[in-house]
Amino acid sequence: MSLTPANFSVPKELVTDRLRLRMLTVNDVVKDYDAVMTSVDHLKGVFGPDHKWPYPELTLEQDLIDLGWHQKEFQTMSSFAYTVMKLDESQCLGCLYLFPSHKKDYEVEVFMWVRASEADTGLDQHLFDAVSKWISGSWPFKKVGYPGRNIDWSTWKSLE
């Protein structure tokens, strides 16, 4: 089932002075894997305090499968995964995900992360600010949840 209306033109990218967001594809596996595996401890809990991803035993092949899954979901418009790249595409800085929400008061759940080496650069806040503005201005969603960001995890978990 499509997350957006059938006639909606999904934004291809978001570019700021610090990063470029574009569709995550299997072609990004080497850079994505590097970003994830150099940031395993830093990324714990990005999808919730009980979520197991990423795990230290993640293989390049498993990451490739994950990226293929995300790419297919983007193509079917059932969810959207974007890679966060340096402007010159030399390094993956993180990822952004838009998933359908299972909470009745929300249409979409948005998750994002930046690699550990960017933790002290302000990039995470820059990404959040840019994405929040982009989603409110370029996407059709009215009820957007940013679990762990604009709503704490315990409150999020308690919602129906």
C-alpha cells in the first residue's frame, strides 16, 4: 500500500549547504556499510530503545539485502529511505526513513541518523531541522511523528 497519494511526485533529493539526501539504493552499500559499522554503538536506539539494529555482526551482504529492500519499498511508495551524503558523494553521513505509522494519530514515522564521526559537528540537528522543514513543505503528511525526537520513547510506546 502506498504511503503517499498515487499522484504525488516523491521528492528526489534535498540539498543543504552540508549534505545531500537522495534515494538509498543498493549501489550505496559500501559507503552505507562503512557509516553503520563505524557507528554501531552510536546508533543503538535510533529506532527505539528495544530495537536491535545495528548489531556488530552485520555483514556487507546483509546490509546489501536491507538496502535492496529499502530500494524496492521506495519504488512501490510503501516507505522511503534516503541516504545522507556529503555534497560530493564521497561519504555516507547517515540515513533518513519515512515509514507508515502504526499509531492512530500519525500518518508517518520519521527516523534519521548520522554517523558517529559527525556526532559533535551539529550535523544531526542540521539534518533534523532541514528534514522537518522539507517534510512540512514538500510532502503531503499532516501528522508526522519523530519518535525519540519530538516525542520521547516512553510516550511513543504508550500511544495506540
